[in-house]
Amino acid sequence: MNIRLEQPQDWREVENLTREAFWNVYRPGCQEHFVLNQFRDNPAFIPELDLVMEEDGRIIGHVMFSKAEITLADGTLFPSWTFGPISVDPDYKRKGYGLKLLRYALEKARAMGIGLLQMEGNIDFYKHAGFYLASKLNIHYHGEPAESEVPYFLAQELIPGYWGDREGTYCPPSGYLVADTNPEAFEAYEATFPPKEKHLVPGQLP
Ligand SMILES: CC(C)(COP(=O)(O)OP(=O)(O)OC[C@H]1O[C@@H](n2cnc3c(N)ncnc32)[C@H](O)[C@@H]1OP(=O)(O)O)[C@@H](O)C(=O)NCCC(=O)NCCS
């Protein structure tokens, strides 16, 4: 198993991997491959944390990170970071690869001075990499009541004391919303992949 930086010649393979990993998981079909495709040109994208994992001579995992912001109560913006999509090839899921890739990326992020991460995800996976409910740090999710514990909104202070006892609200960077804000471009992009059946399955987000 090898982890290295993504290269331009990997782009299509990694986007296909992302599509395969996310397909029908959170919605019928998925959008995450388009998010990745568009994000590489976004100033918030962090190329040093655009990582692929190789096994058996091919790419089986990928993760990307992005700059983000938290709005404090007085309206000032506090620098933070987020990550995702993170993908593991369906043939390699639940074999420990995702956790290895994430732990490697988190160490690298910490060494780069990244002090705080927050993101949306399943605590059952991310708790193994040190994440907990963001409400524990008094970071609220936009659109949700400040007093609520949002079960999918997770955080981790990578550098102890970076966030301290602040309180603020997080809104995902606009780069994550490209498929919704530009549906025609997304459809045209999706049409470049082999057709795949979309299914509504239990457990998908409403
Ligand atoms: C989520 C994902 C990256 C995890 O990678 P993985 O290699 O399959 O996970 P690991 O084998 O490293 O999992 C380690 C532990 O995390 C937990 N875990 C992993 N995936 C889980 C899931 N989907 N639901 C609940 N717990 C999960 C389990 O406790 C697992 O240990 P176990 O298999 O011994 O029970 C991968 O399954 C994937 O690509 N999923 C589709 C895309 C996705 O959902 N990405 C994350 C979006 S937030």
C-alpha cells in the first residue's frame, strides 16, 4: 500500500473511483465526482493534501482537503479547514484502507499547521480517526438551531487550543455545492461516464 499526491494523469481515474464509491450511497447516483472535478481549480483547494492510495497496482483511495471559515458571534471569520470527498474503491471497503488514508492525511495536515477540521459525515467511521460532534466545540451548523447536537456534523482540533473556547457557525465552502448551483454543467459532465443505474435505497439522506 502506498499513499502519494494525486497527479494530473490520475484525475479521471480518481473521479471515476469517487463516482463508484459514492454511487447510490447518500442519494440516487452521486455528485461528489463533479465536486472533485471542479474543486482542483478552486483557491480553497489544498494540493499538498490531495492524496491517492495505491494497492495492487491501482488507485483504490482518495481524499482532498479545502480551506474553510467559521463565522464567530461578532461576525468575524475564523480560518478553518474541511475535507472530502474521501473515497475507497467498493472492492476494498471495510478493510481498513479508509482509516489508514485518513490518519495519514490528518498527520500531514497537522504538520502543515492545520489546527481545526469540521465536516459532515458518519461518526461511526470518523470516530476512529479522532472526530467527535462539532457541538462539543461550540461550532454550530448553518441552518440548524445553535443548541442542537447535529449528529452528522463532526470536528476535530488537530492542534490543541487552536479553537479554544470560541463559538461560531460553519457553512460548507461553496465549492461543495457546484452540482446544485450548476446542474447543466453537472449533467454534461456525468454524461461522459458509462451509464449507471440510480436507485433510491434505505439510509440515503432525505
Ligand atoms: C467511508 C469510507 C471512506 C470508509 O473507508 P473504508 O476503507 O471502507 O473503512 P475502514 O475499513 O477503514 O473502516 C474502519 C472502521 O470504520 C467504521 N466504518 C467504516 N465505514 C463505515 C460505514 N459506512 N458505516 C459505519 N461504520 C463504518 C467501522 O467501524 C470500520 O471498522 P470495521 O469494518 O472493523 O467494523 C468508504 O467506505 C467509502 O468510500 N464510502 C463511500 C463514500 C463515503 O461515504 N465517503 C465518506 C463521506 S462522509
